[in-house]
Amino acid sequence: VQLQASGGGLVRAGGSLGLSCVASGRTFSSYNMGWFRQAPGKEREFVAAIRWSGTSTLYADSVKGRFTISRDNAKNTVYLQMNSLKSEDAAVYYCAADGVAFRTVLSSLAYRYAYWGQGTLVTVSS
């Protein structure tokens, strides 16, 4: 499976940015999807996840209420809408696909995700 993330860029603090991730190579609609991020000098951290059906989501506390994850299974695409961006949101954002189909429980653990995109850079200016 291949994941292609896009949409990163430079945005002012308080602004918004939307990321997209297109999947190919397997049945996208069968797998939970997640977004992670990694800032320079920091470990990769969980941002958000969405169930394969789109009926459930999970967010890191740091982005809850500001970020929204969604998916369009017809387009094999998962989205991350980021609002009220802060300087601490600046990072390379990665989309990831769960390694197990139809997993019931959403996970914030990176090792649950078997496939990763190349990352897209989000820069937030103050």
C-alpha cells in the first residue's frame, strides 16, 4: 500500500490548513487511518485516528477541538483539517494505515500502523 500526503505549508498562528492523504494498493475502506507528527528534535506523536467506517474518531488532547479527521472511502482519502494553529503544531505530518483490517478499537500507538506516507511539512509562523 502507498500513502501520499499533501497540503502542508506555511501558515500564521491562528490560521487553518487542511491535509490530505491518498491511499492506493489495497482496500482503503477496510482500515483505520491515523495522522502522526514529528517536530525537529522530538519523537513522533499521535495526532488523530479514524475508524475504517468513519464512524469513530480519536484525538490527542493537544489537538482536540481544533483538528478534525475525516475520510472519503470513495476517494481513498483521509483528511486532517487543522484550525487555530499554534507554533507547537509545526511538524512533519504523516498519515498512516492500520495493519489489521476492520480493527474495532482506534489506536494512538504508532506500531499498530503498518503503512506510512512520506510526510508533509507544516510550518506555523508567529
